[in-house]
Amino acid sequence: MNFDDIQSLWNKDDGGKGVVVPDNLEKIRAAHHPVDKIRKTMRHEALTQLIAVILAGFWGRYMESAIMSVIYYCLYGVMLATCVYYSYRFYRFYRRLGTSVLSAKEHLYEVYYDIELHIEMYRSWTYALMMLGLGLATTYILTKPGFMQAVGTAVSAWTVFKIVSVFVVVIGWCVVATELWIRMCYGKYLKEIKKIKDELKDVQ
């Protein structure tokens, strides 16, 4: 049902029961703009991520040792499985946004909560990849020549503090970067839809 159909139903003798008030059609129509922006962002991200995954597959060939290459490709396999699962979910979400018809406030509510769910999935996927990356970095350090011999020697408290601090800073930076990216790419459009939704919540 498009906006012209809604208008014609409203003009019928039954008063257009179940159809949103025409004065609010423009508000619902305005929700298409942030939804289109989200779909555009998803298309760009999908292409970038596909290129990154393909390039990451070649990186393991340049590891310093055979054991490190094996470990890398094991983690790469886990990452690939995770990417395939989330990419399938994101693709279904992308298709739903494309077929959603914002002709009534109930549809707007459905789209709003669908976007919220997508953001949470995106956040959990990013953190999962971050943990795999940290696992790879840790393994790389542990398998470097001479590292295990160095571990057998006395390690000062200051050295331990520096190592822990580096991990905390890296994790903190990744979390902040992820949240800022989500807010910039999806959060601001979700706020626009929420504003429209809140303006319509009292409409019967």
C-alpha cells in the first residue's frame, strides 16, 4: 500500500479506519530518508568487508614460522565462519528494510526495533572479531623466537605492568572506536526514526 492508496482509503465513508491520519503521512514519509541512508551504509560496508576478508586470507602466507601460519589460518577459519553467519543475518535485514513499506506507524515501529536489533548484532560481531584479533596478536608474540626463553628469566613488575597496559589501551581504543563508528553510521539515523516514532505514538 502506497501513500496514494492510504489517502483514497481515508476519503472513503468509513473514515479510513486502521489507516494513519493524513496529517501524519509526511512524518512517516520522512522516515524513508534515514532508512535509505542505513541501507546505503550497509552496501558500502559489505563491499569493504568482503575485500578485507579476501586480503586477510593471503596474510597467513607471510608469517615468520609454519606453526604461526597454521594458527593464523585456524583463527582465520573461525573469523570466516563468524563473518558468513553475521553477513547472512545482515543481508536478510537489508532485504527487510528494502521491502518495508512505511505506510503506517506500526510499520515504523517494526523498522525501528529491527534497526536496534541490527545495531546490537553489529556490535557483538565487531567485538567477536576484536577478540580473535587479540588472540592472534597474543599468539604471534608468544611464538616469536626467543620469547619463551625470555619468559624463563626474571620479569620485573614494571614489564608486566607495561604489557597489561598495552592490552587495556588497545581494547579500550577498539571499544571506543566501535561505539563511535556505530553512532556515526547507524545511531544518528536511528535517532531520526525514533523522533518520528515518538511524534506519532499518541496517534490512534
